[in-house]
Amino acid sequence: MKICSLASGSRGNSLFVESEYSRILIDAGLSASQIKERLNFIKVDPTSIEGIVITHIHRDHINGANAFSRQFNIPIYGHPDTLDELTFIFSRNKRITPWTGPFSIADFDLEPFRVSHDAIPTVGYLITNQNKKMVICTDLGIITPEVEQHVKQAQFIILESNHDPEMLMNGPYPWELKERISSRLGHLSNHDTGVFLKNILHGNIQKILLAHLSEENNSPEMARQTVLEYLGSQAETTLEVIEQRKVSTLFEF
């Protein structure tokens, strides 16, 4: 399986996932032209994408989904309630595909699971191809048993590490926004992520990507260093950060 973050953060999210035979996107929060440009950067033909899988309705996850879907005739998959909420955007799109549980796209098997966020529903996905499992889980305020159950199955983990609590509280955001971000329906801090990963770390994990970092209340260096304080030096080569303005490495496992 190959994985590349086209963008990760509050200004737009999209993840490219490839198997031996097929390609999908998880979220399409950039503009359609930006998604096309970033796919071209990693030498991927947009017409080869077989599905766009949506995690929730927030604009930084769906901004370019409709235009990209219609331009390249790609189906959009999502929770029925999420797709209903987006009817005003997707009304003329004939490729809308709600799922009601685990589903497949080509040779990918996708298992959605609920996460605690203020867009209800919001989901993460455990994605299986042959005997390989990856998980993407961003935009969540707390780690629930359901989240833990799915994340600890994966060999490749993409998990939110949104903010440093001190930077958030001392920063310029209005108090209401600070409360939202740090709430059970908000976003995981670097410390939250470090504690959780320490508890589920196992020898089969090949890569952990810290995702959805705040550009105002975090930095790649701070997120990585904080999480490493929990995981120890043995995770040095396992742990990496994906960013808002950079296309990531094309990871393979």
C-alpha cells in the first residue's frame, strides 16, 4: 500500500491511498484544481482515482469533493447523514454513494468508526488491502474505546496531533474557540496523542503520521518532540509529521 498526504490541517485535507490495483482519496478539502495539481506532483493521473471517501461535513474536508468528482466522474462515499447534510452542494452529482457499514472500493476494504467531534457524524477509517491495515483518524476531541479498538489494529497510523495546550490558551483565538478546540468534541492535543500512542504502541507498527496540526497553536517540531517524549527514542524512525502546505513523502508499507 502507498500513502501520500496532499494536505493536512484546518485549511484543507486530502489523503491519497494506492494499492497494487486501485487508488482512492480520503477527503477532498482542497480545491479541485489544487488536488489535481498535487496529484500531478506525485505523478498520479486524477482519472485513475476510483473513489473519494468523506470523513465529515466540515469544509476543510469537502471543499473540492463535488467539483473533483464531477470533473473526473468519481463516486463520493460517506455516512448517509453526512451526505444528506451536503445535499445543497452535491444536489446535481449522480455519483453519491452512502454507506451503512463496512464497504469496499475495488480491492480496498473500509471500516468506518465514529469519533468524537462537533460535526455529527464524524468518522475515521480502518482500511485493509490484502493483509495490510492503515487507519486515518483526525478531528476528534477524545480517544474512545471504539477509536482505540480500530487504531491498534493498524500497521500504518495517521492520527491527529492538533495543538499545544499552552500555545492554544495563550494565543489570539476567542475564548469560545479555545473551549471548542480543547473540548471532547474538538481536537486532540500533542499530549493526548502521545499518551494514547504510548498505550497502544506495538511491534507491528511501521509508521505513525501526526496529522491536522494547527498552524497557529502548534508546529511540526513541537508535535513530534512532544509525542516522542511519550514514545521514547525507539519511535524516532517511526514517527513523522504531515503538514498543511506540503505534499508528503509517498510512503509505502
